[in-house]
Amino acid sequence: FPNLTSYLILRGVNIVQTASIIRYLGKKHGFNGSNEKEALAIDSLFEGVLDLFVGVIKVKFADPSKQAAELESFTNEFAPKILAHFQRALESNHGGQGSALHNASHNPYSRAKSNKTGYLVGDKLSYADVELFVGLLFVSKLTGDAVVPKFPTLAKYYERISNLPAVKKYYSSDPYA
């Protein structure tokens, strides 16, 4: 893929494709779960967010005469269907509330006894969480308040991730500095 602009050169090896780079960096820096089962779940959820991005791109690059119809379809059908999946995933991981008070015995899908963080998988931030945060940001920019607020667990999750110190610092900085 010699003409791609998304690449990382590491020890003389070019890593191309954004998703490959994200997975590599996620594994290298501990954003890939605590075990193989979590790593697989993170990878699957990450792929689901990529599906969400396909819908965003379809709207953004639609023929101008069809863009309004694409946006309506995205807002009323495509995005809600995808986001419902993520809300269920988040809720099955200790309710997705980021609360240390959650009792896992009330949730048969809990993966651990407590989750103080409210992330998609396990009890720590993953590259799927970061990707979903960016996906929710794109959906919000595209649809305003028409979609994300309809998913209260995801809306709270988005707020929680956006308030993480590193995320806050990044979004308050000048990306071109």
C-alpha cells in the first residue's frame, strides 16, 4: 500500500491502515484488555465502531442531491441500530455506569465483581473505548442531539470519557501546534 497516508514506521517496518495501527498501539500500550477473552471482545467492538464510521462517511460523501435522505436514514435507522448494540455491550459490563457501588450478582453478564470505570470491556480503558468515543463525537456532530441522547447509558459514557484528563487535554489543545 505505497500510496496510503496512514502509516507508522517502526524499526524499519511500515504499518499501514489506520485500524492496524490502532490495534498495534493498543496492544503495545496496554489498551487491549487483561486477558485473551477481553482482547477478543475489544477487537469485535472496535470493528463495530468502524461500521458506524462507514455510515458517517456515507452521509458526508453522499451526492448532494441525496445527502438529506442519507442523513435521515442514518439518524433514524442506521445509527440507532448500531448504538443500541453498544449500549447493550456497555450495560452488560457492570451497567456501564462507572460506579464502584455496582453489585455484580445483579447482572449475569458481569465479567468481574466490580467495575469502577464503566468501560466497554473489563475494568480499564481500551482502544475500543477510544474508538467508540470518537464515533459518538462524529455522530453528535453529524446529527446534533437527534441520536446519542436517546441512549442514556452511551450519553453518560461519552461524558465520562470526554472528562478523562488525557482526553480533555487533547481536545483542548491545538491539534496543529
